[in-house]
Amino acid sequence: MEKYLINPNQKIAEINKDIYGSFSEHLGRCIYEGLYVGEDSKIPNLNGMRKDVVKALKEMGLPVLRWPGGCFADEYHWKDGIGDKASRKKMINTHWGGVVEDNSFGTHEYFELCRQLGCDSYVNGNVGSGSVREMSEWVEYMTFDGVSSMAELREKYGSKAPWKLKYFGVGNENWGCGGNMDPEYYGCLFKRYNTYCRDYKAGEHIQRIACGPNGSDYHWTREVMDKVKHHANGIALHYYTVPTGNWNHKGSATDFDLNEYISTICKAYKMEELITNHLAVMDSINPQRWVKLVVDEWGTWYDVEPGTNPGFLYQQSTMRDAIVAALTLNIFNKHADRILMCNIAQTVNVLQSVILTDGKKMVKTPTYHVFKLFKEHQNNTLLGSYITTDMIKSKNDGNREFPQLIESASIDDNGVIYSTIANTSATKSAKIKCQIADRKVKSIKAEIITGECHEKNDFENTDNVKIEDFDGFRKLSDGFTATLPACSVVKFTVE
Ligand code: AHR
């Protein structure tokens, strides 16, 4: 029996709701078809946005949406995406499949999507191939409420009022697709570009996000932090889970053996080490901790579904992905004192999406259900908690170990405690005894997402994996005991 302790007296930090964010790029069928179908589509839409997808994302509690990339951001010229749609410039999407981008989804459409979703905005600017002036004017166009050429242009194209821009990314992956830069050079460019991105509204600071490291590139973090520490609010780490560790043969999303399952979880758990180590580097440069960590691209990355465009990064999703999502969100929660925002890659039809579409059909992936299950953590206070657990060894990773049980716990303003636990073992259940310090438990409700690790939802079986009530627990006066099935994610709500 594993021991699980939750301490409601140890209130650590508010869990920023934006940890539960998502990322939507002009890539494959994410924006076009996935989110936006245009006003004239037969697919039910409101001002061009798919009604079914918007409804599902609202129910999931999406707090913030990053756009327009990704690699696409550093070749996006925002003025091509405003004005009369028929005459908007067409461009080649060179990163993603070489397809024609007709720019019919641009700045106005993005803010309309955020309005319908009721979520906050995170726009990523172009450092790689754009000018300082272009970036400066974009921020003016989006946020200035006064007399200026950009504000007049915005009004001319349909929006007299400015929008609220919460986060602005100054470049993306500038160590790679965003210009192949060295960290010192990028750090200087960040300062230059960022200087001309003005805060136009008194008291409303647009939070600036600097391009952070690729995985374990601590040198990048150190050098960029050194340059941006007085200017940036966040520095953005990117880390993808590639089961085989080989980018030429990443592994199938649905056809994997137990060793590959274990290796996937082991590699996803690396997020804990990356966050801890990058925070240590950040602390060494900025002990005052002004700059927070952002993880604005994370998730599993497999070989594309057979027969689909390799440039579209379309993959299926199984219970394995649900476990990756649950353990990662628990890790983010546990670092809530230092993490500003996270964005899973991506929202629809790309990589570890929460939603898949096929024409007018839509399906929620197992990952969607994890985000929905965890949504009560948003803006709650993280509590001190600890669980004993077996460790699982990954043969494919030199016997590296990761915990079988990964948890986090939070409390809301009414004193209700939420605990989410991932049982990462595909084969073994786990018995736990939870004790909550200084608490008389009145009632407990539990919900579960579980299944054999290959189980998935598809367009024929949309509800194979879903959230269900869970009764495999017993209430105690100061906690509960429970048996967590293999490959499961459970949430306990304790009053
Ligand atoms: O999410 C897909 C791509 O992965 C993004 O465009 C890029 O930033 C990263 O390399």
C-alpha cells in the first residue's frame, strides 16, 4: 500500500490557469478545417469558426491559445492577413507541406476565435524574417486605442476597439527554424525588437516571452537569460516526447509494444528534470526570479498517420497519450510557483491534439479528457503533497527510472481539495492510502480515465475513452484508500 500525504496547511502557489493552454499553428489542418472553416462552409460555424470545436474547447476550459506558430511565426507577415479576404496575399507555407496559405485566417479572425472561446491571447511575433518596424506596428495594430495609422487601419478592416493582448512572443525557436541563431545574438535581438513593442494602455503590460531552449540546451538558457532578464516575463522551453528518440523514425502513434510504451512515459517524465535544471540556471542569472518559465510547446511526436501528408504532422492519440498528458500536467502543477504558461502542441489535427476532425466529423482524444478532468486545478492553490511509489525501469533508455505514480493536489477558495494521480504502469494497479492533514473528510467524489494503453477514440467510436465515475475507493475520516487501475488517471474531489 503506497502512502499519499496531502497537506492543506502548506499552500505553495497559485496554479496559473495558463498552464492548461494550447498552441495552434498554420500547420496542416489545425487552423484551416480544424478551427476555421470560413463563413461559407457547410460545416456549422459562427463567423467562420467551427461551432463543434469551439464548444468542445470551451467545455475543456481552454484558458489561452498561442498563434500563429511555431516555425510559421518567423515567416508570417501579419499585414498579409488583414483586409478583404479575396485580395489577401497568398504565400507558400514552406515549413509545413509547401501548401498555399491564403491568409484568410489573420489577426481579426484570431481575436474573434479567442472571443468565442472566452480565452486569453498569446501572439508570436516574427524575428527570423520580419523587421523591428513590422513587429512594432503589429503590437500597435492590436492594442493601441487612439489616433494612429495602425489604429485607423484596424478600424478600416472591422475593429474600432483594440484587443487585449496578454502575451507576446518575440520569435520562436530562433536556435533553429527561427533563424539558426546563437543565443548571444538572439538575446540582443530580443532586446532590440522588444523595445519597440510598446505597452499602449496604462497599467496593462503585455507579457513578453523570449525564445527559450530546445530540450536540455542549458547553454541557450544561460546566455539568453543573461541578456533578457530585465526585459522578458518568461522564457519558453520546447520539449517533445519522441518514443524512439530518432527523428527519422519516431514510432507509431497506435502500434507500439510494452517497451516502447515504457520508453514514451520515461521520455515524457524527462520534463521534470528539464524544468528543475532550467530553473536552476535561471536562478543563477536572476536570483530575484523576475523571469518565469514557459513551456509553450510540449507533447508526443510520432510518425504521421500512414497515407497522410508528412508535412501536416497528423497523428492519432491513445491512452498512452492520456498518461503523458496527466503526468506532464501534474509536473507543471508541482512547479506552479515558477511556471507562467504552458501550451500543448497542438490544439486540433496536429501532434498530441485534443481534437481530431475529418470534414464535418469531430472526435475528442484521450488527451482532451485529461485536460477536462484537470480543469479544476486552474487558478487553485497548489498544496504540499507526497506519494510513495514503485519506480519503473525503461530498458530502451539504459534502465532509466520513472515513478509509477505521479500526482498533484490543489485547493479552491471554498476549501475543496482536488487530487489528480496518474498510474503510469500499463500492467500494474496500485493501492494507495491517502491522509489529509488536519482535515475531517465529509465527502469524496472520484472520476477516472482508463483503458488498455492502445485504446483510442476515432470517428467510428468517439466515446471509447472518456471520463467516468470511479468507485474503487473507500472514504476514511481523514482521507481515503483506493486501488488505481493500470494505465489510469484519477481525480479525487474531497470536501
Ligand atoms: O509544433 C510543430 C513545430 O515544432 C513548431 O512549428 C516548431 O516550433 C517546433 O519545432
